[in-house]
Amino acid sequence: MSEEKYPFSIEPLGTTTLCIRHNREPIGFVSLLHYKETNQGEIVGLYIDPSFRRKGFAKRLIYGILDAARKEGLEEVKMTIAQDNEGANSFIEGTKFGFQKYNNWVLRL
Ligand SMILES: CC(C)(COP(=O)(O)OP(=O)(O)OC[C@H]1O[C@@H](n2cnc3c(N)ncnc32)[C@H](O)[C@@H]1OP(=O)(O)O)[C@@H](O)C(=O)NCCC(=O)NCCS
């Protein structure tokens, strides 16, 4: 068998997931991956049911997940959004959390 070209490992990663419900039905989610070794986090899986959009629910989820990130002692969170995802990019720009755009959206906590 040939030697691996790139060293890699598969391991569990700490995560926090928040769910927002309406009448007990889940209508939105967001998750935070914790990269403890660098005190960085990554926001993934932000989603709001289409019939509940533009009511501030994603904003509330992001506030909640940033709170969790600070409690975990993370110093920076990033969020990758596809360039053609106009809704999500407008969300990050419109909400003024303070994310800065490098290659990803990055927020110093
Ligand atoms: C992006 C998404 C999570 C936003 O959820 P939301 O609950 O509608 O967002 P909010 O209501 O909290 O929006 C807050 C502010 O962000 C901005 N915003 C949000 N969605 C926007 C859109 N589609 N177009 C323009 N501005 C938008 C507005 O400034 C809005 O405030 P306003 O409604 O008072 O004008 C939702 O559209 C979604 O689930 N999209 C599909 C999944 C996705 O793309 N997730 C991100 C992957 S990285």
C-alpha cells in the first residue's frame, strides 16, 4: 500500500446546536464547531424555514450562538457563505454583527 500523501485524522469535534421552535415545531437551526486548539469556531448550518424568514429569527440564533462561543472561550468565529448566496450575504451585512470579510466572514469576539 502506498504511503498517504497528506496526513489526516478523523475525530469528534465539540459542537453546539441551537434550534428555534414555533408551537414546538422546529423552524430553524444553527451549529457552532469548536476548534479548541486555536480558540476558533465556525458557524455552520444556519437555516430558517422559508415561511418564517425576515422575522429576525436567524438574528436571534446568531446572537445565541455567539453567546455560546464566548462562554466556550473562543476568540474568533468564521462563517463561510457562497458568493452567490445573496440572501445569506445580505443577512450578514444587514445585521451588523461586525463580521469582516476576508476569504470568510470573520468576527473577533
Ligand atoms: C439567510 C437566512 C438564515 C436568514 O434568515 P432570516 O430569519 O430571514 O433572517 P433575519 O430575519 O434574522 O434577518 C435579519 C436582517 O438580515 C437582512 N436579511 C436577511 N435575509 C435577507 C435577504 N434575503 N435579503 C436581504 N436582506 C436580508 C435584513 O437586513 C434583515 O432585517 P430586515 O428583515 O428587518 O430587513 C435565511 O434566508 C435562510 O435560511 N436561507 C437559506 C439557508 C442559508 O442560505 N443559510 C446560510 C448558509 S451559509
